[in-house]
Amino acid sequence: MKKIYYLATCSTCIRIIKELGITASNFNMQDIKTQPMTSDQVDEMKALSGSYESLFSRRAMKYKSMGLANQNLSEADYKRLIVEEYTFLKRPVFIIDNEIFIGNSKKTVEAVGQKIN
């Protein structure tokens, strides 16, 4: 299985997708704004990554505006926030043959590139 969770309005996600030559014909692409993630999908990502926290983006504007930086969040909190608000997912997320790649760091993008080529 090859799947990507991304945001079509995110210029970084779009740049990475183009850079890697990813299309709807070679990847199952899910725009998480127009096709919200299900709880089961987030559970699947957690099973591959090891924690909900690893999927959580502290860079989201709502992280500060909701005062989350001052709270001690549990794994259940991370899951609930990601499912309720797509902006909390660290993007993009690639799932390739039961391996997960999270985020847009250069190292992560290079690892995805090596995996698909």
C-alpha cells in the first residue's frame, strides 16, 4: 500500500509531492481537509509510528491559541486533537508497505524518495 495524508493548500506538501513525482495513479492521496481522517486511520498511523505524539504538530497555529503548550497532554489527548482538527497532523504522512514517514524534514523526504524509487 502506498498512501499519503497531505493538505492540498499546504505549499510544502505540494512541493514535496511534485519533487517525488507522486500522483494519484501511484499513491492513494488523501487531502485531510476535504477528506477528514477517521479514528481508525489515525490508529493505523500510530501503530506504525509508535505514538500519537509522533504524529502531532506543535507548529499548528491552534497549538498556541488553544493554550496547549501549557498543558501536559496524554496520548489520548494527542489522538483526539488530531482526529478533531486536521491541522494537528504533522504533514505530509507517507505510508509505504507498512512503513511510515512523518513530516517534511529533508531526511524524511529523502527516505521516502529512496523507498519509492
